Amino acid sequence: MKAWSRWQDWVLLVAGLYAALSPIWVNSVSGAMPSLIVLGALTAITSLVSLGYPGTVATEWLNALWGVLLFIAPWALTYTQSQGASWTSWVVGVITVALSLTAVPVSRAAHRQAIQH
């Protein structure tokens, strides 16, 4: 697998940037803004690392974790009353978990190939 070529990581990068920047256009309460910014930035950063080093399996699992945290954040940080922020967390969280888990087998294969050479 060549670096900078996995489509899942590109989509995750965009999703992370969307979440991180969403407080600009989404009306949010105090708990929503930091969680969206931090978890979105972590998703974007982890996706960049995964794009640059496609055999790093841990980055896919980290993105799955960030997605789960994004999904549960509206309930855990009590901002479900802010619909825009809640829906952003839920949608980006589901996309992040789904794409991260689909990228795990590809990342493992790239990791095995790198070890053999």
C-alpha cells in the first residue's frame, strides 16, 4: 500500500476537520464546542499519520476510539439539547467508526507486507 492513497483515511481527515471546525457554523453549548474541536482534531491528526504511514494499525483503532467518543459525547457531556452539535457528533462518530474498522484489514496487510521486506 502506497502512502497517501487510502480513501478511508482521506474521508476520515475531512470528517475530522468538519467536526473540529463545526462550532463555527453550528450553534453549540459550552460542552459541545471543546469536544467537537478536540475529537475532530484528533481524528484529523490520526488520519494524517495513517495516510503517511499506511501500515500503522494503531491509528485505525485510535480513529475508531475517537469516533465512539464523538458518538457518546452528546449524552456524556449533556449537550443533546443542541441539535446541530449533537447530530454532528453522531454522524461524524458513526462515519469515523465505520471507516476506521473497514481500514483495519487493509492496514494490517500493509503492516505484514512491510515486515516481510
